[in-house]
Amino acid sequence: MLFPEDLRYSEEHEWVRRDGADAVIGITDFAQDQLGDIVYVDLPDVGVEAIAGAAVGEVESTKSVSEIYTPVTGEIVAVNGDLTNTPEIVNQDPFGGGWLLRIRLTDPAEVDALLDAAAYRALVDG
Amino acid sequence: MAADVALLATARAEGAAYLRIYRFGAPTLTLGRFQPESDVDFDAAARLGVEVVRRPTGGRALLHGREVTYAVALERPAGPEGSVHALYAYLAGALIHALRQLGVESAVARLRTGTTTPACFTGVEGADLRVGTRKVCGSAQLQRDGWVLQHGSVLLDRLPFDESDLLRFPDAATRLEVRRMLGERTVTLRELGVVAPARTVADALIGGFATI
């Protein structure tokens, strides 16, 4: 189970990577492992305003549908179009090619308030 | 299906777990949450008097007819116990108990067939209960806001048609193959020698869920 040190995490099992004025968001290795084989990812339209804590999409695994929450507020400036045809990338590379959204941050301090890798690992280890 | 979503919302609002047992008033084909409508042969559905609706849960098309359906809404446990597979295993305990009360010994399906067809019951997965290698109860899940809806059905008997008559296939051979798989990989209570009224099966489900 991977917990990259350079990322921040939400309690709903999303990761956030700061990239200048943006945040790139995906689901964690723990989350993809819990969901099982992902067969479909439903993402919002670019230009939509995302509010921290709100559901912005859904991930369907072989036998379950789960919501995706944004841990930060801002405008969605990009979504990962590769997932339309190859959603399994989320299982294979959750912190890289399996990214979900890019959000132009309204308040960059929101990222700093999220869990660091150690705190997130403690959360999932129970 | 809207009632199942409402069950999830009510459970969450009240902080309680809920169980709903029901039957479909008419044969109904339910599509998975994101399954394309183009999978459905709507002319065939109209001809056979089959309604078509969409489930809030994942998976593929499923024909509901002579069955008893359950829906359960509960809070998702924190940590690994909240994973899709752990929840299926937990709730399977209730279903196994219910089937045992009816004289049927079932187990959680371990095999994943790897066969992808638009028909749900052609696959046998860890979410399902089998007798031997044949599926007797299939289930699907929705996780939302830390709460879980799982619904599924126990097959009592077959209808004179199945999913292969209601879905579109690239050719006749594929349709026949799906029909064969549905027959081979599923089993009904009647085929297992259990001819029980729906009410008895419903009571067994209630008894099963009372044990977990």
C-alpha cells in the first residue's frame, strides 16, 4: 500500500497534489484497493465550480458505485479523459496516470489543512 | 429503485440501518448505473411486457421476475471492514443464513468468470452466492457519504424469457451464448427443489438479516 509523502489526503480517501495555482486530485491506493476493479469513472465537466466536501463524480467498480468528493474548492480546469476508455488506470497507477481532476484553487491554504501522509496512513490503519 | 435510494437517504438521516424486502409488480429489466441504454432492445422489451429502469448501483442488466428482492442500507464501517468486498462478505452472512432456513446451502462465489456481457447474471463474482458453481443470489452496491446501499435478488423460478431476449448483441451466436451461460451459471430455488411462497422467502431474509 503506497502513501506518497509529497501528497495531502482527505478522510474520504482522495489525494491532492499542489501544482502552482492548481490542485490535482485522485483517489488513493487504499481507495482503489477497497473498491476493486474499476470499470467506469464519471467525471464532471470542465468549468464547473467544485466546493470542498461536495461529490463531483462517481467511480464504478465491478459491483459497486462510489462517489468522488473534492477535498478543495475551485474551478475544475481539467479532467482525465484517458479514464473514459481505460478506467483501470485508476487501479494500476492511482497517484499518476489515474488522476481524476485538476482544480484552480480558490484558497491554496485548503490543501495545507488536509492530512499529511503519516496522518492518512494512521487513519486507514485504524 | 427510487425507493431504494430513499432507503439509503433515510438510513443516513436517522443514523439507523434499514432493510426492505419487495417484489417487482411486472417483469423489469434493470440497467447498471452507467450501462448504456443502447444495450437494450426496447422493441423486444415492449413486446414481452418488460419495463426498463436504471439501478443506482453498479453492474450490468438484470431481469427481475419470479424472485424476492432485498435492499439494505447501513453505515459503512471505518477501515478495511468498509471495503466493497468486506461489506459483501458481511452481508452474505445474512443471505447464507436466510437460504439455509429454506434448506439451501450456499457459499460466497469465489470465481470471477472474466466474461463481459451486458447481462449481469452471466458473471459470478465475490458479491454473489452460489450453490455449487451456479449463482442463486446476485447483489450490487452503492456507497454514498459513508453509507452503503446493497440490493439483490433471490431467484425463485425462471420467466419464459431471459436477458438474452431483451439485450442487443452483435450477432445471433452471441445471443445464444449468453442464453446458454444464463442457464448454466444460475440456479433457482425451484430447480433446487425448494418451492416456497415469496412470503416464506421474505421471512427467511428478515430472519437472516436479524442474525448480523
